[in-house]
Amino acid sequence: MAEQPDKVESSSRKAESNWGKKLFVGALIILLGFFYWLLIYSGGVAVHHG
């Protein structure tokens, strides 16, 4: 009976680590998409002096 709480803890730890990994990959994709739009799609960053 002492083994059951350990199994529950380890499965919840796995779920948390998978969620963190998905969050990291999702944020990375969004960041790469933003920089693609900023630098390539929009024509690059141009400095304008008045």
C-alpha cells in the first residue's frame, strides 16, 4: 500500500514535465514566427532619421 502514493506522484510529475515541454516548444514556435514576420516578411527593420 505504500507504493501507490509514489506511483501517483511520479505520474503527476510526468504530466507536469510534459506540459512544460509543450509550453516551451509552443513559445519557441511563436517567437520564431514573430522574428520571421519582423525581419523577413515585413522587409526588415529600417531606421528612419527625421
